[in-house]
Amino acid sequence: MRLLLSSQIARTLLSLSSRAMSSSSYKSLLREKAFVNGQWVNAANGESFPVYNPANGELVCKVPDMGAADATAAIAHAQVAFEAWRGKTPSQRAALLHSWERLIQDRCEDLAALMTLENGKPLAESRGEVAYGASFIRWFAEEGIRVTGQTLQGPTPDKRIFTLKQPQGVCGMITPWNFPAAMITRKAGAALAAGCTVVIKPAEDTPLTALALCQLAADALLPPGALNVVTCSRSRAAEVGRVLTTDPAVKHVSFTGSTDTGKLLLAQASSTVKRVTMELGGNAPFIVFDSADVDKAVAGLIQAKFRNTGQTCVCPNRIFLQRRVSQKFLAKLCERVAEMKVGDGFEAGTQLGPLINAAAESKLERLLADAKQRGGRVLAGGQSVKVGSGAGHFFQPTVVSGLGRDSACFREEIFGPLVAAFEFDSEADVVELANDCRVGLAGYFYSADVGQCWRVAEQLNVGMVGVNESMVSSCIAPFGGWNESGLGSESGVGYGIEEYLNLKTVVLNLA
Ligand code: NAP
């Protein structure tokens, strides 16, 4: 009894100390104004919108609800800044980017607390995202130094040809709430290293991490106008988005978000033929073959599926289990799922934070109702969870089996902690099932058969494949989707930075 009490007290103290740390430390980076041309500014219309903590529904602060005029002004400042920024040597730009990256790493605890506050993800995951986000800035600082062109033979004796790669200009960027830091650094790091300047519209739910990154960029002495953040509410996203995708001064639109929004922005960007990078939605297959190491596959699924409460674009969405291994896999999965802790991201030991908002919870309930109606069996979870005041949107990690191709979980991106399991018989069947999809971002499979590993990796119509591995993203590897999952690549050797460079051919006459 005494042992039990002392462990309860220890847990409470741990959780209180983590709350105390988080609530005091993030304030030094909390900014309630937008960042344009190196200045903290209000919206021209004087309006603001609220930012809430998704774990308890409490108001964190308000930030400017900017509109078209603010976006146009930010682009004009970024255009002026571009003329000077492009003139710096790549090494000068790299030095500033390295300083920015170091400050981000130094302030990891504060940034992580701010991220958990506005996004809800467990503090440990937020810390991981800060490090992951910083890695892109370091990577691109180094990529920028190594941009090269070609020297070519001329078609006649008096000619020589060479190529130059030059920065495109002002880049408009629109980012989602699920990775409030990394989706910004993966884009802005590349563009800035290439010599471009940027205007970013972060998601309504998570503007605070974006603004904190601006403070650290200013501390690192990035020149005014190189990095600008225009905040706005969901009701003004279309207005600001239209400016970023149609203003002739913007030469590149980089977007991460849903496929539907991506298509709209692509159409708008076509009016001035801008370069585009589109990182859109996924519906990742996760295949477990009979020969797989089941414990490894279960661990891989837990890691990839429940990160950020299942709200990532590369989350396994359709879990395909070969018939002989299916029951064993599901039994082990349900054991692990039963141990997972749902709670406030600041509470020690929390593995699943809240869903981002009420709409996300409603979507999950709709997908679950559809699964049940089509004969799916709920093997674990299946309910929302009340945490604290009850104002947050928490959901149990849930496992449903016995689903078919007609289910909504097969067709739609789930974006929540719901494992939807399907059975299959042969390799050919599962490749066909996995590719029965209009998007193609990530795919995963577990198999001990080397020949099968080669074949299936080649046959999946996706941009990234994890073979006996469920973490596919790093600054080193190109990140991008096929088909309706997007256009272009972020990160990787050459690919990410090339997105922001124009290719120029110079033909020199020697005569
Ligand atoms: P979303 O609704 O498309 O929103 C993403 C961003 O676009 C937000 O900043 C949003 O602003 C803005 N936006 C929405 N409508 C707009 C419009 N008409 N004009 C201009 N901007 C507009 O996506 P989400 O639901 O937040 O994010 C989840 C989706 O992103 C999933 O499909 C996920 O797979 C995808 N995603 C993809 C990747 C990748 O790398 N491929 C990474 C992460 C997420 P508001 O916040 O104000 O609505």
C-alpha cells in the first residue's frame, strides 16, 4: 500500500513538474503578432483570432487575422529582401541558417512546450519534431553551398555551353497544423538556402510555433523580409491563399495539406505559371506477409500509426494482413494498444494526445460507424475518452478488423488513431489492393523473403516505401508523393533545394 502511494505521489510530482516547466518556459517565445519585414505587426484590419489548447479547449492567446492587403504587403517586402539575399554567397547564407538552427536546438524545450500547447501532441513528440525540424535547416544550409551547374561541349567548334542554377524569387508557403515546425523548416530551409525569400501562412490551429521560429530567425540575424509569417483564421485562408498563389511577384508556391486544397491552389497558381511543390494527402498501405517478424511489424505499426494521434500524412491507413499471420498479429496489436495512455500531452507517459478539433472527432466516429455497418469487428477501443475538463477531443486507440474494399476506411485518409485491418491471400492480390488508390505517398511492408522485398517495393505506387521499417522520413531522404499525393520532392540530396532554383543555359561564342 505504502509502495503504491509513493509511486502515485511520484507520478503526480512528475506530472506537476512537467506542467510547471511547460507553462513557464514557452512564454518567452510566445508572440501574439505576425512577423513581416523583421517587425511584429497587427493585421491591417485590426482583427485577431483565438488560438486554443486542443487538450482542454482553453484560450492560449490571439494573433492577427490578416487578409489580402497584409499578404500583398508581405510579398512586397520579401521582394525587396530577395534582391539583397540573392546577392549573398551561399556560405554567407549558410552561416546565418546554421545560427538559426543552433538557436532552435538551444530553445528545444520552449518550442516543444509551445507546440504541445497549440497542437496537443505529447511533449516527447514535440521535442522530436523540434530536432527533426532543425535538421532540415542544417541540411539545406549545407546543400546550398554545393549547388552546381554543368559545362557542356558546344554543337559547333566556336561554342561552349554551361548551366547556372539561380534562386527563383519570393516563395509563398502554406502549411498544416500536424507538424507546426517541421513543415515550415523543410520548405523555408530549402528556399532560403537557395537564395529565395519566403512568405508563410501557417494553419489557423498552430500559428504560435511558426511565430516562435521567426523570433529565433531574427535572433540569428536573418535579414528583415527574408522570412515572413502572415497569420489568419480559417475564414480568411482562401483570401490569403489566393494572393500567395496569384501575385505575379511570387515565383513558387509550396503547399503541404489535403489533396482537395492542393488541387485548388494548383489551379490558382497556374494563372501565373508558378513553380509548385505539393505535399498532399496519403492513404498508406501497411502489409504484413506470413513470413514477417510479427513483433517487429506490430512495433512498427504502433510507432507509425499512433504518432501525433494518427494525424500524419504517412500514417499507415489500410493494414493488410496475410491470412495465416492475421490473428496472431491482431492479438499482439490489441495487447499493446490496451497499454497505451491517452491524455494531455504535458502529462508524463502520455502516448496519445487529443485530436486537433471537433471535426476530427466527428470524422473518426463516421468512419467507425461505417466500418461497423459493413460488418467490421471492433477488437480494441472504439470510444471517445474524457480527459480533464472534457473539452478536448480524445479518442481511444482503436482496432477494427474484417473490413473490405467497400469501407470508408479503405477509400479515405483516416487521420486518427484507428487501425483498419483487411485480410489477403497472395502477393499479387495485396499489391493490387494497395494500389487501388488515387493517392500514393508512403507504403510499408514486413516480409522475411528478400525476393518479395524487391518485388513489392518496386510494385507499390507510392513515393516512399518502408521495408521492415516504419519511419521513412529524414532530411537525407527525398520526401514526396505520387499521383494525387503531390508534385515535387522535399529534402534529399539535390532534390529539395532544386525545387527553389531556376535552371539557366548560357551559350558562349568563343569567336
Ligand atoms: P488543409 O485543410 O488542406 O489545410 C492545410 C493548410 O491549407 C492550412 O494552412 C489551411 O489553413 C490552408 N488552407 C485551407 N484551405 C485553403 C484555401 N482555400 N486557400 C489557401 N489555404 C487554405 O489540410 P489539413 O486538414 O490541415 O491537414 C491534413 C492534410 O495534410 C492531410 O491530408 C495530410 O495527409 C496532409 N499532409 C501532407 C503532408 C505531406 O508532406 N504530404 C504532410 C502533412 C500533412 P487553415 O488551417 O486556416 O484551414
